[in-house]
Amino acid sequence: MDWFLSDFNIKAWRLVKSYRPEKASNMVLIYGPFGVGKTTLLNYLERQWFKEGGILTNAAAFSRQYAYASQEGKLSQFRQRYRTTPLLLMDDLQGLAGKKQTLEELHYTYEYILHNGGKMVATLEAESLNLDFLGERLMSRFLSGIVLPLSQPQNHEIAGFVAEYSRGLKLFMDNLLPELIAQRTENLTDAKKVLHQFIEFAESRNDELSLQCFLAYWQENVRTQREALTPLNILQATAQAAHLSVEELLGPTQKMIVNEARQLAIYAMRTLCKISYPAIAAYFNRRHSSIITAYKKMQEKLSQDQELKQRYQEIANQFKDSEKE
């Protein structure tokens, strides 16, 4: 864990390092943006306290298991496992948003754990603390414990992390690479991902982990990301095809040319990326019912307007290679 210590997480790191359930607060909540090490902290605790009966899970898994237990008449087994644990570690608490029955179950689970002398540690992926989705009762209980924020690491912290992490992997690489990786990433998770991708790239070329090799890798990485079949790339391609900006597509204007391009982007995101209407709605900051309406309107237009159909095909053709992969 020593490689993980830095200014952005020092309070949470110290708490986890010295954590003792018998002396700890009933609830510890750690929150922060993506990729800053919240799951790493829980994994550390799980390794320390697994033999004592601690359980590590995440919100999605807890919700799935609860739903399955309800359907199969196995709630007693589910509750026996979770309600009697001396330490419940739950990752990604935000995954319970909108799941009223699961939140009710978690509320009683928490109460039983505390009644039996147990404790809970949870993480929340969020830039700022907002637990309204938990409901007033559960939110008040969680906030009555210790709440610790993790901030976004600074460049020198990411560079320091990469340097320490690479030494742990016993890598021999150019001393400038940790700083270069830090300049191109925003958090520890992305930094690790870039480092491992670079290692694979260098190995595929039978090359050293040199500055020149990294720049070649990054150039290839940028090209691949630009051509990847993602909602954001589809937005960009649609905006270019309509001679508009992405900001205009995502904005509130209802001008005919913008509205039609927006509908086309929604249709392309749905058909090419296969993502849900609520997921698309999140990009446009609109209700998912509005996204469904826009999709259906564009579907009808494409059956009648050959020029519009050709424009859609040109957008789709940009991602042909990605679809094959």
C-alpha cells in the first residue's frame, strides 16, 4: 500500500492502514471521482479481514443477489450471509440509485450488522457528496459515521504513482515516462491502463520501454481512440457531417438543422453502439422518453429521405473496422 500514499488520499489511506473493526466508527464512507483508488482501499481491507468473516461486494452484485434470492425463495440464506457479517465492504454505492427495494434491504442489513456489533465501509463514485438517492433514513445513518473524500490526484502524484508502480513490476524504462503518462491521464486507473498498454505495444514490436517507443504507442493510441465506436465519437462524426459543433447537438436549441442532426446522432448511438435509451439520454441531459421519440422520428425519416440515409451511412462507415472487432 505504500506506493498508494499521497496528498490526495492521505486521510483515507491512514484510516484504512490502521483500521480495526472493534475500534472503528459504525460507518465509514469514502467518496471521490473515478480512478482514484477507492476499490483499492476496500480490497486492502478485505485482505486484512477476510478471515474474520468480512464480506467484500459492490452495489450491483448486492442488488443482483437480492433480486435472485427474492425470486427463488432464498431470502433467508441471503440475509443470514449479509446480516451476520462483522464487516461489510460495499463498493460503488451509487449503483443502488433508483432501486427502492434493494435500498430498503440494505437499510435493514445495516441495522442488523450494527445490532450484532459489526461495521460497514462503503465507497461512492462522485465528485461531490450527494446521498439523496439513499433516502432520508439510510442517508442520515451513513452520514453519522466518518466521511472521507478522495480528490483528483495532481500531475506529480500520478507521475510518482507510475514510477513506484513500475518499480514494483521491475520494469526498466526511460525516467521521463512517468511524467509523460501523467500528462496524458487524469487518474491512477487510467495511468495503470496506459502503462500496461504501452508495455504490450513495446513487446509486440520487440522494443525497449523508451521515450521514442512511447511516442509511437501514443500516436497509435490517439488514432485508435479517434476511430473507436463510442457514443462521443459518433457525436463528433454527426456534428462534422452536419457542419455543427458537438456543443450545439448537446445544447437546448430546437433549430431544424440542429434538431435533425441531434436525432441522427441519437439514432446512430442506439443502432451502432447498442446502448440503452437512458444511457443516451444522459449524454443529452434529456428524458429517455424524449430520446425514444427522437429515435423513432429519425427511423421514419431514413425510410423516406435518401440523402439523409446516405449521411447516416457515411457516419456508420467511419466505424466499420470497429464494428468488426
